[in-house]
Amino acid sequence: MASRSLLCLYAFVLFGLATADFSVALSPYFYNKVCPKALPTIKRVVEAAVQKEKRMGASLLRLHFHDCFVNGCDASILLDATSTIDSEKNAGANANSARGFNVVDNIKSEVDKVCRRPVVSCADILAVAARDSVVALGGPSWTVQLGRRDSTTASRTDANNNIPSPFMDLPALINRFSNKGLDTKDLVALSGGHVIGFAQCNFFKNRIYNESNIDPVFARARQSTCPPNGGDTKLAPLDPTAARFDTGYFTNLVKRRGLLHSDQALFNGGSTDALVKTYSTNFGAFSADFAKSMVKMGNITPLTGTKGQIRVNCRKVN
């Protein structure tokens, strides 16, 4: 009887092991033993890319952001379209806009070279490259949690339904961030990523021609390079010092010079006005909160353990 009970218990344990979810926590030390040169290599390639083109820092930061908001930080944004993959690169927020893929390819190549095999995930590359880009442009650093694995699928539909839109009002933005476990402070701090980079005319055309909560001098200046008809891909800086990580983005919002509708929504008589004002005059507070929120965002439902894979080519499933 006892032996029969032990046999049943053994079978139960085996079944449990077979069906268990072997998720492991992310750790900043994940590559310390398997490839200690991984992070310095990512930093070297990112710094060279940003030195060559300052805008690239914002582009790499944006890739990580747009990746994490679609089914977690799993590098799904990097997958090219195939007969079975509806690439997120073709989603509304990314089509003809998301960039930096060649830099990611270069990072992957250099990292695999120093590690002598593919041990660093593309998802971790995006997370580290985002941090190194911000630092390269004068922003804060933070400890990146590591150990993410790469997805084997992507979803343009999920990208369209989850990435915050530049046309959103504050309640919609708060809801979109809340759906990802991010609060209002995270919303304002992470929106501060717009302190670097540019936006295309089609994303702010309606604002500069039709909205009233905008400084008229600023609107006319933007209209000079963004015509009412055509010119959709013409660029304008999201911040007056688009190549330097500072508080200019928030200073602009207080002056009603937010480029995107979703930017100015953060300072338009709503619940986030006070925090925007604080950040506009306190770089230390903004930097600290931005770093905390980046870590929090980087922890959105990562694939770990035996889930997913470590891609050999970031653009393709193995």
C-alpha cells in the first residue's frame, strides 16, 4: 500500500515537472559568467552609432519602448514579415518610422563574436542599448535587469492596439499605461523620453493647424516645415535640444509647445500638470524617476527560463 502511494506521488511529481513553468527572475548579473564582455560590447557599438548620428539614441530608446508595450519585452518588434509573421514593423506607430534595426544587427554580430556563440538575446540587447543611448546623450544610467529571451512570433494587430498613440488624450494614455502595470508617474517620466529625437509631420499636423492649446509662435514655426497638405515625413524636433537629454521637453509643455497632442495632454489642466512642472525645473527628479520607470517597463512580461529562444538573427526566428 505504501509503495503504491509512493508510486502515485512520484508520478504526480513527474507530471508537475513536465508541466511546470520554469520562469526565472531577471538579474543584472545574468551574463557575468557566460559572457562578461557582452555589456561593454553593446555600449561600445551604441556609443559609436550615437556619435555618428545623435538621432540614433532616440531611435534605439523608442525600439525598446515599442517592443515592451506589445506582449512584453521580447524583441518581437525586430522580426521581419514572413508568411507566418505579421511584422510589428508595419504597425501604424512603426511603419516608415521605427529605425535603428541595422544598429541592432551590428550589436548582435559584435556581441556574438565576443561571446563566441549566441547567448545574449535580442530583447536584452534592446534593453541595454536603450540605457546606453540615454547615457550617451547626457541622461541618467540605471541597472538593466537581464535574462530575457526572444519571442518566436509578432503581432501587428497587438502593436496597433497597445502602443500609445500620439493622438491620445490624458485618460486614454493613463489607461494604456495602466494596462501594462505602469502608473501615472511612469507615464509622465517615460514620456520624457521625447526629450530626445524627432517626430514626422503626419503625427503632429492636426495639432499645429487645428488645436487651441498651443503657443501660436511655436505653431507657425512648425507650420513652416510641415505644410497642411503633403510633407508627411518631414521631421521636427520633439524638444528644442533634441540631441541632449535634459528638461527641455517639460519646459516646452509648460509653455504650450508640446509637439504631439499626447505630449501637451500631459499639461493641459489635468492630473499630471504638477509633475510636469516639477520635472521642468528639476532635472534630478526627472532623471531618477525616468530611470526607475525604465526598469519597471523593462520588466513587462519578459520571456525567461525555457520560454522563447535566443535568436541567431534578430530579424528571424531560429
